[in-house]
Amino acid sequence: MPRSSTRRKLQVAGQFGIHAVLLLIAVLFVLPFLYMFLASFKPGLEIIKMPPTFFPKKFTLNNYIMIFQKLKFWRYFMNSVIVSGSITFIAIVTSSLAGFVFTKFKFPGKELVFVLFLAGLMIPFSIIVVPMYLFTSSVGMLNTYWGLILPLCISPFGIFLMRQFMEGIPNDMVEAARIDGASNLWIYYRVIVPLSTAGIGAVAVFTFLWSWNQLWWPLMVVSKEAMRTLPLGVAALTFQIAKRYDTIVTGASLAVFPVMLVFIFAQRTLIKGMTLTGLKM
């Protein structure tokens, strides 16, 4: 009995130590974002004041008023919502359809085609950005939503994730539906999609976070101010407003806040989707 009691105490102490370390790491990661968010409610002089203050001594909303009224950040925000939302929706549809085809159909060269899709994960974006720009320019999609959306809407990672997830769906269910006369589209919509919500959620979160933070591609294809996305608008603040740290911090807070909200509310779906596919985060 004393041995088991001692062992139990050691286990509890070990778990407490692990939790304490993880909590400390989480706090260290969250603090910079919290400081940036609180700084967006400070006057410009207080932001650069030494020693710095963590909480605002003089709370103000003037930074947000300036951002939205004078700098048209509401337009940048809506552009990011339209572009990221469209890319995410198209990626979900194409990834789930491709995963359905690669797991529930048999055709010559299936594995070769899948390997070619996976090769897209190994190609750095910097290598394909010039051909993508030349093509986008040749078809007249510069400074358009189509130019921001279409080149990025196919996700090799999403296809890989959905294929891994749908491997766990029994083939008997698909065969039974086919015997009953169901079409492939009906099977996809009524059988595959309802059973793949966790995988679809993981693809949606990854794609949205990636597309929302995109800076390089919008910088390549957008020259009109009205078509800027939010990250591009934040980057432009450094040059347009010189060293106005109040507007820079406020713009960065606006760009980061939606990403944090999406991750906070979708983290369970993300973890579930990654777990069921057999991948490790």
C-alpha cells in the first residue's frame, strides 16, 4: 500500500509538472499577441514610451477609427474575407472530391496521379510564382478576385488529407449504395461528405489560415489599392504612414484576430481530423 501510494503521488507530481511547463509555454506564446492587441488601444506616444506599459494607461479607440475611416481597412478586411472564404470553399470541394475518387474508384495510373498531386507539396512556392504570375497576367486576371483566388484554390495537402481520411470509410457502404442504384454524386453528397466532416473541418482550417496570411501572391497580382487584402494593407502601412506604430499595431491586430478566433473555435475539429487521418501535428 505505501508503495502504490508513493507511486501515485509521483505520477500526480509528474503530471502537474508537465501541465505547468505546457501552461508556461502557452503563456509565452500568447503574451506577444495580447500585448499587441492591448497596444492597439494606446495612443501613439504611449506605444513608444520607455519603459513600455502592458495595459493602456489612456484607453482610446482612435486607432481603429483612423484605420477604418481614413485608411479604408474595412475594404481590405472584406477582400480578405472574400478571397480566403472562396479559396477555402473551393479547396474543400476539390479536396473531398479528389479524396473520394482516389479511395473509392479504380482506374489505371491512379497511384501515379496521386503521387503527382503529392509532388505539389514538395515544390516551393517561390519556384512556381513567376509562371503563375505570367499566366494570370496573360488571361487578364491581375487586380481581380479571380486572380487572387483561382491560382491558390487547389490544395495538394487537402487532397492528401482527405484521401487518408476517406480510407477509413468502409467500401461496403459505397458498394451497397451503388447496388441500390445511387449515382456517384449522390454517394459523395449523402454518404461520403457526412462521414468526412472532421477531415473537411481540418482542411477548412488549414486552408483558411494559409490563405488569410498570404502576402506574396497578393503582392504579385495586386497593384490597385482597392484590391489589397488585409496582410498586404498592413505591410503597406510601414511605407504609407512611416513610423506610426499605433496604426501598424492596430492593423496587425485586425489581421491576427480572425485567425486566432478560427483556431480557438475550430481546434477540436482540427485535432479530431488530424487524429482520424493518422497524421501527427
